[in-house]
Amino acid sequence: MKKLPEVNHSFEGLYRMLIGPIRSKLLLTGIELKVFNQLSEPSSADAVAKAIGAHPVNTRLFLDGLAASDLVVKGEGQYQNMPVTQAFLVDGSPTFLGQMYAFQSQMWSATLNGLSKLVKEGPPPPSPEMDMGSEEMWAQFTVSLANYERAGVAQQAVELVSELPEFLSFRKMLDLGGGPGLVGIAIVASHPDMKGVIFDRPAIIKVAETFIKEYGMEERMDVLAGDYNGDSIGDGYDLIWASNTLNFARHNLDSLMKNIYDALNPGGVFISFCEGMTHERTKTDFVVLSMISIALMGQDMCFDQGEIADSMLRVGFKSVRSRTLDAPWGTADLDIGRKA
């Protein structure tokens, strides 16, 4: 008589991976329909359906899916946002991340829908549609990135910089590749009299200028437009901060690092806060998975752990101190270099 196979493992984890896209689609649809705006207070499915102009029964089923995904909580037929949902998914909030999530999902899906072909045939020839240098694309993304920086990223940067023993002696800082500039703005605002410069591409700098004005920092913040791979980044800085931006110079890192070194005053500090891949570039899972679509298109820009610190030492920094920290986007390596 034929026997059943001996099974020593469970396929539960595989099945949970399989339903992962359902969870993400529920999240993105909730953002699209502004469902979370209706659930700051307890509300019934019928009330939500009426507010968003939707089918009552399917709205209830959809809300049950959100509850199963721990995005909302259900009790006595009433639905309400979970605290994390209320903080980051209510449209109109200064920490609303829905626009950024939708933007990222569009970028990922365009690649992942053709995953089999990419694996078999390799990256396609470059085209305007996949141009990482598109000014328009980066300007659009920068607007959505502002809330991401307000949602804990800028606050963490302030904590890290303010802990430095040199902090009070700083007079001028550079937020390199600063995007909307809210990290640089927050760091400068936390200091009694330091001034700052935000450096990024021309279209992005226009966005940063709007936030400088919004936060009333016109007297303390300036901007500088260019490409740090070839253009001057200025000089006379006591602090240069770079968070998740050096990737565009990964294959020319020492050249940029030398420019950073030269732009610092004697005794100046350079801080990089960026991913550092480990386990033969398979960890952290967050970095590997979130960047795999770009890598498959022929633009593998992620750093190995220690790569940035090694470059700092090669160009002349007298000391480099590194540690791995939890960040809102996962774990990241904090590399602090000091100039003699």
C-alpha cells in the first residue's frame, strides 16, 4: 500500500507570501478611495459606503479585509483606524504617506509584471520611460517625499546630529541630495544659529524652496542646484549630511567623497545614513526587496555594509565611526567621518 510522504515542514509561510499582494492592494485601494479619512472615529460600513459613493456590501467586505490586515479595527460592527493608520494614511495629514506609497507601487509594478522576462533576458535597453534621471519624475517624487521626511525621518536626523560633541560649534551645514529639504531644515532649526544649504537637482531644489518658505527658514536656509557627480557642492561646511542619496555615485564614490572631504572645514563632520547590505547582498530583506525592481532594470545601486566607511578612510578622513540603527525605512548604517 502506498504511503503518504513524510512532511517535516509547514507551507504556511509560503501561503502568507502568496496573499501578500492582496494585503498591499487593500492598502493601496484604501488610500485611493480615501477610506481611512472616514475612519478617524468609529463608523459603520454603510456610513463609509455612503461617504465614498460605494457598494454597501462590498464596502463591508473590503473593510473586513482591512481589519484582517490590521489596518483598521472592528468592534460591534464599527470600524476605526489603527494608530499607525491614523498617523500615516489619512489624506491631508502632514505625515500622510499614501501618495508616496502609490508612486512607489507604480514604479515596482511596471517592472515586476514582466519579472519572468527580465530574469530570462536581462535588463532592456535604456529608454525615457525608465530614465532615473528624469527631472519631472524626481520633482513629482520629491513632493511626496516631504511627508515621508516629516513622518519620523527628519526627527531622527535631529536626534543623531544633536548628540555630536561638535554640534554647538557648527556654523554651516549641507544637506547633500536633500530632496524636499525637511531634514536639513529640521537640523538647522534645532541649532541656535547654524545656517544650512540644500543641494539637489534643479527641479528638486524648486520644491525644496517651497518648504523653506513654509517653515519660515528663508533667513537660515539656502539652496544649491546641480549634480553632485560633476558640479560643485560648495564649501566652508562644518557638517555635511547625506541620507540615502550617495547611491547615484556608487560607482564613482571616491571622487564624490573627496569633494565632500574638501568641502568641509578643518574638524568638520560628514554623516552618511544609508543602507548597508549584508549576508552576500541578501539582507536586509527590506532593502533587497524594495530595490530589486530597479536592480533588475540594470541599476543596482545599493551599498554593501562598510563600503561608504571605507571610501571615507581612503580619501583622508582621520576617523570613521559606524553603527547600524533602526530607521523608519528599516535598518541603516550610520557612518560618521571626521576631518582633521
